Amino acid sequence: MERDQRRVESARGSQGSARKGGGMSVSALKHFSLIAVGVVMIYPLLWMVSASLKPETMIFSSPSLLPLDEDGNFALNLDSYVEGWTMQGGDFGKYLLNSFIIVALCIIGNLMSCTMAAYGFSRLMWRGRNISFAIMMMTLMLPGFVLIVPQYIMWSQLGLVGTILPIVVPKFVAVDAFFVFMMVQFFRGIPRELDEAAAIDGAGYWRTFTRILLPIATPAIATTAIFTFIWSWNDFFSQLLYLNRDSMTATVALSNFVDATGSSQWGQLFAMSVVTIVPVFLVFLVGQRFLIQGIATTGLK
């Protein structure tokens, strides 16, 4: 009997070891696949950084990710960064400043208007609320290119083309329905007992909104700010359409390095592209925790 029990325990142990070994193999395969996909996705970025540190003549002639000179030696060439920053008599720093100004105003506008609109849709009772919310949600399905011509005509008749107002002003009237919807979802998850308790203490709608709901909605607010920064910073078409050379942003200024006649300045283009990507990377890196928390708490998948 004891021998039989030992055999059974030995067989179970071997099965457990086999399962554990198989589980480790599957886990190792998953990690290897994720690493391989990550390398493929990050390779263009690494190549761009490497190209910005190479001499102009070595960008397309050498496939290596290491910055090499004409003799094949490792060397960091920062000429593209210096020349790209000056932009043949211009100043790329001015365009970066314009980008930061526009992005800051867009963030302020979205946070002010979208939070107040979401508060009205989610916590207040008024006639036509459901119909208005449905119409707002329908705008999410409306292609943005359909509105380009009428919007441009409107801003042109107002004499505001060539300024930052056509880009910034809409943010203060809650035109981004996605952020309104996200904030509505978050506010609906907050117990209404908080509003009732605030009303008993004598707080009005504005005080309840600013003192009770906004502090709780920090994850959703941070998510709105991060997405607004990224989308506004990378918005090439609208900035190209409405801004002139004095108010031009860094994203639009990158197109100055590409010449249709064939004399494109690739080294300077890649160097300033790296400079332009750095703020987006830092914002995403710093706000990643708030971004994940905000998406998770609003019920979005």
C-alpha cells in the first residue's frame, strides 16, 4: 500500500512539474512575442533619432541604428539640431512657444467647458436634457472634414483667419463631445447623496460642482488634459489651415524642411521632429498613471 501511494504521489508530482514547465514555456513565448512587437513598433522612432545624429550624407546610405560618420566610426553629429533650430534665419523655439500657448489655451478651454457641460447633463434636471445629450452624441459620428468648409467660411467672414482664435475659441464652448461624454460617465458614477448633503448644508449648484464633484473627478480631468495636449499638439491640418507664419506652430514648421523640388533637409527635419516629440513623450510618461485611472473609472474600454 505504501509503495502504491508513493507511486501515485510521484506521478502527481511529475504531472505538476510538467504543467509548471508548460506554463513557463507559454509565458516565455508571450513575453518574447510582446518584446518582438515592441521592437517593431519602436524601430521607426529609434531610426529617426539615429538619423538626426548622422551627417546628411549618411542618413539613407547607412542602415545602422548607430550614428556613424563617413569612415564608419561612431560619432554624434549635432549639426542638424543647431541648423534646424535656427531654420535658416528663423527660430524654431518661437514655433515651440506658439505650440505651448495654443495647447495651454485648448486645455483650459476643454477643462472649463466640458466639465460644466458634463455636470449639466449628468446632475441637473432640465427640459430637453436627453434630446440635447443625444444630439451631442450624434456629433461624434459626424466626419470632421464635412465641417471644414463652413467653419473656414465663418472664421474668414469674422476676419480671424491667421490667428489662433479659430483653434482655441471652440474649446471654450465644449465642441469635443468625446470629453463631455467621458466626464458625464464619471459624474454618473458619483453618488447623488453627496449633492443632497451639500444642498442640506446650503451649497448651491456652483459650490457643489467646484467643491464636491471636481476634486473627486481628478482622474477624468487629468485624462481630458492629457488627450487634449496630445491631440492639440499633433493637430497639423487645422493649424496649417488657420495660422500664418507668425503664429505657426512647431508641427507646421516641420513642413518647411521638406521641399517638393527635391532639396529636402532630412537631417534638420529628423532633428526637429525629435525635439517636437519630446514634450508629448514627457506628458504621456508623467500622466500615464492618471490616464489609466481615468479611463478605468469612466467605464471606457
